[in-house]
Amino acid sequence: MLHIVACIKQVPDTKIIKMNPKTNTMDRASAPAILNPYDAHAVEEAVRLKKEYGGIVSVLTMGPPPAVKAIKKCIELGADEGYMISDRAFAGADTLATSYALTKALEKIAKQRPIDLIICGKMTIDGDTGQVGPGIARRLNIPPLTGVNKVVEVNKEKGYAIVHRKLEDGYEVVKSQLPCLFTVEKDINDISFAPLPNMIKAARYQPTIWTADDLENVDRKQLGLKGSPTIVSKVWAPPKPEGGKILTGTKEEQVNELLSIVLQKKELFS
Amino acid sequence: MNFDDYRGIWIYIEVKDGQVAPVSLELLGAGRALADKRKTELAGVLIGSGVKTVAPTLFQYGADVVYVYDDPIFEHYRTEPYMRALLDCCHKHKPEVILYGATPSGKDLASAIATDLPTGLTADTTILDIEEDTGLLLASRPAFGGNIMATILCKKYRPQMATVRPKVMKALSPDPSRTGRVVEEHIELHEEEMRTKVLEIVRETTKKVRIDEADIVVAGGKGMGSKEGFQLIHQLAEVLGGAVGASRDVVEAGWIDHHHQVGQTGVTVTPKIYFAIGISGAIQHVVGMQNSDLIIAINKDPNAPIFQSCHYGIVGDAFEIIPLLIERFKEEIPKVKAAADVKEEIRHA
């Protein structure tokens, strides 16, 4: 039986987030909190593998108490267990401090039930880095396989997995020892609709919640803001470009003017 | 940690099919400026199998030193051996800054190195600067889906590291007279100890033009209404011999594959002509196309931010404008071709 852990994050929907033009800060209240879209594919893939090979899917997140909602969403998608680490000590973590805290939680989960495979989304839409997944793999000293867009086989008995990793102009087929960590692309699967029993289970579900004190052998200097080598020194609105020339006249005149502008680049058409 | 021990700007060099990746040349250009400001050396770190031969190219594009790990074990990029080599190089030669292309393997390697050293890593940087006296790297990037720009610092650790978006920095013109120092390095690695193996590499050679290599990109957004409406974008691209691009919401709506997404979380393009049609022009999209030579926007909404980021704009309904454009291009492009053919004949006569 496989034990797969998907690491997930609740994020503000950056597509709809509004900026306060006076202060140059984000109005977080303007954006609903959602399960990071890439992580939904990580959970979906974990559940798919569970159906194929048998096993248990756990999800793990770090976040403030409302992030329980993201775990419930994963239960709807078919995850069995949810874990959350939540503590002020984790606040302000960059990718290095985040991978440290998550690794400590994964070690605790693995003590209860050894982990065969960890799956993360390719990146989060609020941080846009994709650095936490490989960071966790390094800390656990297991192979990171980034950009996975197809899982060909997971063979627990023989201790290997075969996947496709996306390249800029195709893909590579990679065989890795288990346990290992995947970060997955969106095109790895389509998110299926949650069946009703999952939705009922999710509504009632309460994840296991740990504080920093609940984790073992934690070096507090490596947590949160204190444990983060990078700091944001300045935030500013991108400079507004000057704007282009708006063509005028009738539709036909506008189209003709545009045509002559484009066709000036003769070399592209000859 | 004594910061004075850490000197030099390093670029992680990617080589594919015996050629230096364009992003690595761009980073040498950016790195040269940083190294000059700090009055220090610019080095390329070259890891691969049979890659030593590209060292002269790196000198021509600005490198002073090239560290080489050349061994069959590095034939394909794999995190483990590449990481071990680069860590070895870091421990021996202690750089102040390491820059990587924000490519699949560059990001993969940088994340692993940052965790092991440990040090700070800034992702997808688009603006780089360095403080002359302190050597503090100022790495700026679009954040929160491109809604804001943020400058990230790493004050307490060395080396400072960043991945840099392709096609943002400029490569220098190669100087054939420039040369430098090759330092051959070696690290003891055994294939049987490697936990991953590349079984096969499949190149997907589609007939379609790759969007980041196309001279003309016709991109459509949510304003095209539906997957069916988006077909107009395909038609215009076909007439122009261009590639099809798309905004993020179009990709998320499933009208077109992720490969076509232009922007912060998609591809960065710098074509000769970029059409943004029915695209509102969120920063997240604009950062992916703003360096195009000629940007043309078509949008119904006169207040759409895209008109701030274009060279020429038409305020109007795409469903009226594009069919007209397609019709006119069909008439005119053959004439341009014919004129060019005539010229060619005269030249040969």
C-alpha cells in the first residue's frame, strides 16, 4: 500500500486581487482564498495513483487557521487524511524556511506511517517560485523530480517510479528510486468533480493541527521570518508605460492603416 | 561567514545539443555589468558531457573564467550529479552571486543548491543590480501574479542566488578577441550511486511554430468570448504565418493548451510583431511580451490597460476587425511576396 503525501497551500486568487493605488499594497480582502490551482492537480494525481495501486493519500499544509478550508477541498478531491501546521513562529517564512517547517511535519507523519511518495504542485500562484518542493526533497534527501506531467508507473515492491518530466521542447522519461518527490504540471490530469460522499466527509472533516512545539527536533532559528535568508526590501507598482497611438477613422481606414504598419516589416512576409 | 571570502559573479551555463542556451548568454551579459560594477570576475560554470568545447563562446560573451565539470555522468541534466558538482565548485571557489536561467533545469538546480548551502534564492528575476560597495544583490521580480514588483535581498548569506527569466536580459555582441581562463574541475561520482536515470528523451517536433521563436505572435484573450470565437485568432495567425498566443484566463478556461500562454506564469516572447486581441493587459500578461518590437492591441474597451502597453491600438470589436484584417492581409501579403521575388530576379539578372 502506497502512502502518498500531497503538500498544498491556500492562496489568494491573484487573478482577481485588487491593488490599493494609494498605498501600493494588495487589498487581500478583495481576493477569495482558494486551494492553489497547481496543488489541486497534485492531490488529484495522488488520488489517481491511490485508485490504481491502493493506498492512502494524506495532505499537508502550513498556514493560518482558515487554511483548514483548503484541506477540506482536498478531502473532497479524495484525500484521506489532512495535516496542518499552524503557528505564529512559521509566519513570514520564505521558501527555505517553508521547506524546513514542512519537512519537520513530514518527518512526524512518516513516523506514524512511512511515506513512499510526496507530490507538490509546480508552484503557487502567490509566490510563483516553485522552490519549496525541491527544497523538501533535498532536506529529506530523496530525489526531486520537477515538472512531472505523466506518471507511468509506481512500483513499491521494486522501489521505483517512472515519470515523464516536461522539457522546453518535449519530455524525458525518468526512472527514480522511491521514496521521491514530484512537482506536477497542470496538464498531468483533469480535476474530476467531487462525488457527494466526499463532499459530506469534507464538510465534517477536522484535520490534525500541529504547532511548532508539536514537531520534533525543531531548530526555531530556521522557522518563519528568522529562518528566511531572503527579505523583501521594496515593493512598488510597475511603471506605467506611456501608451500607444490609437488609430482613428472608419473601421476600414483603421484596418488599412494597421495593414500598412504591419507590412512595413516586409522581410516577415517575403 | 566572512563575506570578504566570497568574490565573483557566476553564471550557471546550460548547454543543449552542443550549443550554449540563449538564456545563459543573456545572463553573461547581465553578469558582466554586475562584475564590472563590483570590479570582480565573471565566471561561467559549465557542467556536462563533452561540453568543454563551448568555453571560448563563453569568453566571447563576457566570461573571464570558466569552471568545467566534464564527465559522461553529466550527459543528461539530473538534479543529483549536477548539484554535487556545483556545490563542490561553490565550496572551493566561493562566489558572491550565482545566476541561473529560470528554465526547468535552472530552477530545479537552483532550488536544490539553495537548500543545501543554505542561502536565499529569488525566483524569476526580471531586474538585477548590485551595490558597488557592499556587493548586495538587488533582485527584482513581478510578484502576486504580476500585480506588483518586489525587490528581494539576501543580506546574511553568501552566495546570493537568483533565477532570471529568459529573454529579459541582453546578451553582449560576441567579441572574438576576448579570451579567459579555463579551470578544469573533477568530482568523484559513480553511476550506480545515482538514484535517478534518464531512460529516454522525446522531442516533440510539432509543425506549428514554437511561440517563443516566432517572428509574429497573434495572442487572444477572454474578449474572444468562447473557444469557437478564439478560432479567429488561429485564422489570423495562419494568414500571417505566426504562432498563437493566449492570456492566462483563456488557458485556464481550456480554450487552448498551456504551451501558448504568454506571461509571468507562461512563456516570455519577443517577436517582431505581437498582436494582443481581446486581452485586457494585466501586468502578468504584459511582462511576458513587453519587449516585442511592435505591439498591436485590439480591444472593445477604450480603457483597457493593454492600450498603455502597445505601440498601436484599435478600439473596436474583434469580431468586426479581425475578419476585415484577414481579408486585407490575404490580398496584400501575396503582393509583398511578388514584389520581393521581382527584386530577387533583378538582383540575379
